[in-house]
Amino acid sequence: MKNHFTAQQKTATERKAGAQKKVNFYSLLRLAGFAAVVASIWLWISQGGNIWPLVTLIAVTAFLALMRIQQSAQRQLRFYQNILSVNIDEEIRLDYGFVREDTGDIYKDGLHAYSGDLDIFGKHSLYRLLNRTQTALGSERFAHWLANPAPLETILERQQALAESRGHYDWRQNWQATALLHKNATQHIGALDTWIKTQIDPTLLKGLKWKWWAVVTALLLAGWALNLLPLWPLGFSLAVHILVLRRYASHIRQLTDQTLNIGSTLVAYADLMALAGSQSFKGKWWSQQLHSAHEAEGAFRELGGWFSRLDFRANAYFALFVGIPSMWDLICLDALEKWKEKYRDRFPEWLDSLANIEALNSMAGHAFANPEQIIPEVHWGKELEITCKSVGHPLIPAGKRVCNDFAMSGQGQTVLITGSNMSGKSTFLRTIGINLVLAQAGGVVPAESMSCTLMQVFTSMRTQDSLEENTSSFYAELKRLKQLIGLAGQENRIPVFYLLDEILKGTNSADRHRGAAALIRQLHPLNASGLVSTHDLELGSWGDSQPYVRNFNFRSDLSNGQITFDYKLNEGTCSSFNASELMRMMGIKVDDDSEN
């Protein structure tokens, strides 16, 4: 894929150079047009005559047209620059580097069932690897997908949509490049959502008819200019303007403070919905998202235009010479209220579609960049089932990734995993967990094959002490395990799949063994199964005697003072440990006889 992104960069660079030449050319023409305007005005003033007003009009018209053409050329230049940036980002992602600063930290939740332990959000996280969203709506939706397993029907629809759009890279890069043209595309629009749901004061709504008083004022102005009327009627009419506008001043000020620059954000949404409407995907999911794209585009553009016009009032000269005489605030407010009345019920649906497209584009972009990764089979089952062949961790580069096979089924089953330090136990637990998250979000996974039923992933791996809450790490783990028991005991819900790393590591070996065995026995009759890693060989021996417990291990080899790991999962309890040798390698004198 690196060759693909490199070729895209080369093409974008060439097109950017061509666009730059056009911008330079139109800049010179614009300068010449300005000179023509100045010259024609000077000749009009100095020589008079009937020809120069016409020449001046033509020169001004040509100058304004050149301004529009140059702006279009500059937009095209920025578009190709964005295409180049998108492909640089994609190439760097292949080596697990990141250009974008968004880490998803704002979505972290210490009480979440799995996101903290599985690196869903953070500096080196699943969110950062996959995220290609360009709007706040898309970012929030994508984070929600990763943090919440979807219903089976939704997963299957997303998988079909991903398979259909996976190869449409040009469309996705155009989507990102278009969004990047608008600096306010990432703006949050919570205030806009509030405005949509809020009813204006009925007396203010009724009073919007006063906008037509500006017509009366215009007629009075014309009468005065033609010496048909004295000045005082015009002055009286403008005083009416000021009194009426003062009545709306507080409402308008509150609205503009909450929605500053929201107009350009909505124009960005309109451009994106135009791109969405240009596609002809046939699947059910895409049909649901795209069926009203053209209507949404027009509505977003109209609303964005009116909010942008309302922002003109921030210019003091505009407010004085245009805003007051034209009743500008009332004109804009009336148009906004009419828009709200017409599209209030459709607006959330359009935002939902935009957010969903952004989220799926992230999934599809990652799938395109990693063509070897597969869409897993997710199906319904009364009991938990997971089967993986050659599954690896998506946050480990393919060249360093060690893959394993794994299968588990049934209710109340526990897999005990023993092994020496650094042998791969924790990484394996995270591998299974994070791929289940991807599968239930509708994404691809780094595996030869994978199938699973719906399940609620729950982890207890990185429990930490808290000075603020006066909580030790051991007590924090106990609280986490209590949360697991409560979750697994709930009726009429999907099975819980738990991943417990170094269980009860904060206490002595006797209590750790007794407590771990008790927890596994307590979970057995509940709607839960999972993996438990431990250094406790006695717990492994106990597990051999339980029909609902299976033992697996990761081992290490010691040769010529060097410890090596193959990171492969093996059946049975681990028989080799390396803690003493690791301590010796660190300079700690450890005797073979622990009593001396």
C-alpha cells in the first residue's frame, strides 16, 4: 500500500503545481484589472465624456469576475494540498506514526467496561490508528462505535457497507480534502442543536413582521432624495428601526454568541453531503444514509448562509450603514425561524447520517490500507462463542506481530493462562479483546479467520491506586471485580466476556489463590466466560480439576544467559519461569537456595 500512497502524493504534487501556476496567472490578471479600474476612473474624471463610465463599469465587472476566478483557483490549490496531506498521513500510518493530534483522550472513561485496558483511546490507540473523521460529529460517532458493541443487525449492515466502499479510496480522500477546506468543520454544534429544539418567544416571533418597515424607510429615503419629502419623516422612521431592533438585541446577541462561525461549519457539512449524494452505493446501510443527501445539502447550505449573514452584524460599519436601515437582524432571524419550522424534524436525521458516514469512512480507510485484514463473521448464539485463526494485535506492526489460534465456547467457562514475565500473556488478552471490539463495531481484524457471537467485553488489567479517592490498587481491583459480577448477573443481556490480567496481584500468594478460585467458581453459573492470566501455578493445578476451566500458557527459553520468547500459546500450565534470571540480569544477586 505504501506504493499506492506514494503515487497519490506524486499526482497531488503535480496537480498542486499546476493549480499554483493558475493562481499566479490570475493574480497578475487581477492586478491588471485593478490597474484598468484605476485608469478608467482617472480618465473619466480628467477627460469626461460618455464612454468612460461604460469603460469603468466594464473594468469593475471584469475585476470582480477575476476575483471570483482567483478564489476558485485558490480553493483548488488548497484542495490538492489537502489531498497531499491526506496521503502523507496514510503513508505514515502504515508505520504506526501519526500526523493528526487527535488522540481521543476526551473520550476516556475510567469506569468503562474495556476502553482503558484495551487502548481504545489515547496516544497509541485503536481510535488514533483508525480515525479519519474530519468533523466533531464524526469523531464523536466513531468513538461511540468503538466504545459500544452494536446490535447484530447493525454490525452486519456496517460490514456490508464497509465491503462495498472499501475500494473507493479516491472518494474518501476527496471527502477528507473537502472537509479540510473548511477550518470550522471540526466545530462542535451543540448550541445549534439547542437552538433547533428551542422555541422563540411568541411575541418576538410575531414581531418579525416589522422587517417590512424597512420598505417604508426606503420609500421615505427616495422621496427625500428627490426633494419630494422633508428629512424628518426619514429620521422618524429610522428611530422606529432602532426601537424595534433594541427589542430583539438581547435575543440576537445570545444567538450569535452561541453560534459564532457556525455558518461556515454548516457550509462544510453541505459540501460533504454533496459528495455523499454523488455516490451510488446500493447496500441497505448506505441507502439509509444517502437517501436524503441532496435535500440535506441544500438545507445545510441555506442555514449556513443565513447564520453567516447574521454574523455580518459584528462589523460596526455594516451594522450602522446596512444593519439598522435594512432591519438586517429581523430579516435573518425571520429566515432562520422559517428554516427551523420547515426542517426541525429532519435536521437530526441528516446530522446522524453525516456522522455515520464519517465513522464508516474511518473503518473503510483502515480496511483499504490493510488489505490483508478480514471482515470477521459475527453471528447470533445463545452462548458465547469465539474462534480465531492466526489472530494478531492491530496496534503491533505486521512485521513484529505474533499471531495465535484461539477458540472458546459455552457459558461459565474460564481459560487460565500462565507464563513467565514478558512472555505475552497480557498482550494476548488484549489481542482477543481489541479484535472483539473491532468485530462488534463492524471493522476488519488482523486474522486469517475469526467468528464470534455477540458479547460484552469486560476487562480488569490496569487497576491503579488513587490518592484522590484514597484507594489502593488492590481495592481498585476488587471494585472492578465487583462491577464484573454485577454485570454478569444481569438477566436478559448478551454474555459477558471477561479478561482479567494478573488477577489479585496486590495480595499475598495464599489469599490470591483462594480469592481467584472463589471468583472463578462464582462466575461459573453466571452468563459469562473469559480469560484469566496468572503467575499462580497452584491456581493452574486447581483448574486442571475443574470441568469448566482450561489451562494454556506462554513460555520462555533460557540459553547461555539469554531469555527468548516465542509468544505462542500452548496448552497446559507453564512449567518455566524467568523472574529470578531477569533479576540476575538486572544485577540483583539471587541465590538458588531461597533460604540463604
